[in-house]
Amino acid sequence: MADLSTHKLSIAGREFTSRLILGTGG
């Protein structure tokens, strides 16, 4: 269960970072 939660959080963090980079970098 903990693994799944961590994996979900990792994906969310990566998506957030991707959006941030795309939004800032254009």
C-alpha cells in the first residue's frame, strides 16, 4: 500500500514539475 502511495505521489510530483517547466520555459 505504501509503495502505491509513494508511486502516486512521485507521478504527481513529476507531472507538476513538467507543467511548471513547460509553463515557465514556454
